[in-house]
Amino acid sequence: MRLYDKPIKAYLHNDLSAVEEHGRQLIYLFEKGYVTVLGEFECEKYIGKTAYIIFNQEDVISVGKGMLRFVDGEDK
């Protein structure tokens, strides 16, 4: 896992839901819009095998590169 020294701004271009189980289901809804990319890690389930850790001012989840459009020329 690699956490960025300086978080990167990106645009999440689709709404998405993530489900996490810990004895019960918690559902996080991420609405499309600007998010903060905190870092990345290798993950077989994503195309390109890289997952990005994103924060929407409320929750943190991981998404594949195809879900994000990086802002300010910060293409990863």
C-alpha cells in the first residue's frame, strides 16, 4: 500500500455503493462528485490491478482507476 504525501483531487463520475460486513451490513453511498485520493494499492479485482483509496469527506473506500477522472493534470 502506498499513501500519497499530498492527496490528489479527482472526480468520481458515477454514483456507487459499497457494502462492508461486520456481523451486519453497512452500506456506504458515494455520490458522483469530487473526492480526495489518499493512496493506492495492488488488487487483483480491479482492471489494471490498482485500487485507489478515496475519501468523500465522510467515508473511505477503494475504487478502480476507471471510476475516477483526475483533476489538475494529476493523471495516475
